[in-house]
Amino acid sequence: MEVQALTRYARMSPKKMREVSRTIQGRTVADARNLLSVITRKSARLIAKTLNSAVANAENNHNLNADALTVKLAVIENGPVLKRFKAAARGSAAPRRKKMSHIRIVLTDGQDNN
């Protein structure tokens, strides 16, 4: 059975978050949690919160054991972009693109329940 959690509008660029999310794909939940706790990046904290939410969904909604779960997918999708301007040299304005991400984590217990 597959269980997912989704965090939308995380204020971090998708490129920075994908570097961390690639490391947890295919790992067990316990291994992924340990790995994310060691990584000292903001993206690791955001992904860990989404992973914990997915585990809570599995335990509370589907009565699955957290020890038997593995991370099937950890996908970072592009969110909206805030377009801002900052003062620059000689009275001009320089554009700033503040990117957002959507984090999707899919857990599976290895059994196919169709």
C-alpha cells in the first residue's frame, strides 16, 4: 500500500531541495530519518517534516507499521515564484525571483493492495 504526504509552498528553491531528496529515495523510513537528522541544511528539515507527516498518515489512517515502510518517491516539484525587485547601482532595479517548492513523499510497505 502506498501512502503520501504533501507540503506545498515551501519557501526554498526546488534545485536546493532536490539535492537532499535524492539521498532518501529507496531507503527505509528509519534510515531516511537518521540521514536527514545529520544533514545540516534547511531543506533537510523541511523534507524531514514531510516524511514524519507521511509516516503519521500511514500509522493513523492505514494502520501500517512505521518499521516496515520504505520511501518510494521523494519528489520536489516547482511551486510559484514571487517576483521582486531590489535597488541596484545607479538608481536601477535588479529583479529577484523567490522560488517555492512542493514536496511530495510517497511511502510503501512493499505489498500491492489493488
